Amino acid sequence: MRGEIGERDDIGVALLTMGKPEQAAEFCRNQRLSYTCLSDPARRSYRAFGLRRGSMAEVMGPALALAALRAAGKGHFMGRPVDDVYQLGGIFLVDRQGRIAYARYPRHAGDQPPAGELKNAVLRLLTSAAG
Amino acid sequence: MAEQTLRPGDQAPDLEVDRADGTPLALAALWRERPAPLVFLRHYG
């Protein structure tokens, strides 16, 4: 995420997690993240944004293993899922009017957006807002 | 029941979650001042 959009003042990145507040705090502290770190153990926000629970193949299958290997090759390592191992993540960009400007639903647990996709969405939104 | 997916142009759901210090936060507060990328994680790290 940091590599994708860095740390900009004109957007407010928020990380939502399924852990308890103290777990979210520890994670953001350990990762030295300046983003807003949030906690939603009941996963209400996950459901509200349409993020589904994956099948066993989607959260533990070969596609995830391959994605983990690719990530490891770049020096990134996938952490252990917290709480519900079947819950899939997702990425959204919301404009100041509360409208979705970008939505990314992964096909499986290791499915990441193409490099630059979110950054481009952010730049498009900022450009259109300025215009 | 399958969750309904959101598309560009849809209104983002506003509900309350907890900050890392345990205090409540309405999601809408995140995007009121500036656009907000929301990243839903499934794991730490």
C-alpha cells in the first residue's frame, strides 16, 4: 500500500481490520503506519461493502500459494489471517461526497490489484475534483 | 445470502467502527474532508 500511493496529505488512507482495537494498534505501530487504523471484529463494515467470505479453495488453494510465493519473491510475506480465515479483503476509494470512485473485490485471498491501479484511481479522482 | 457488491458511483455505506484506541468512528468521517482509500485487510502483515 505504501509503495502504491505513498503517504499523501490530500487523501486519508484507512485500514480496516477484523482484529480488536489493541491488535490494530499494535499492527500499525509495528509497521510504522501513519494511516488510520480501524477495528471491526464483527465484520459489519466488510459485509456492508459487499466483501464476501471465500471458499476453502479461495483462501487456502493453489492460487493463494502462488500469490504468497510471488510476494515472498518481492520481499513481502503474508501474515496470518485474523479471526475469520474465510473473509476476503478489498480496496475502495471513496470521494468527498461519499461515492465509490474505485472498488476492488479480490477473486481469492492472494489476488492483488495490478500495480498502479489504485494510484491511478486516486490521481483521476484528485484531478477531476480540482478541475 | 450473498453480499451486494458496490460499483463506482454507488453511495458508500456509513457505519461505525472502532479506532485503534477503542473509540468509535463513523466511516463517513473518513471521507468528509478528503478522498479516502479504504483497505479491508484479512490479516496483519
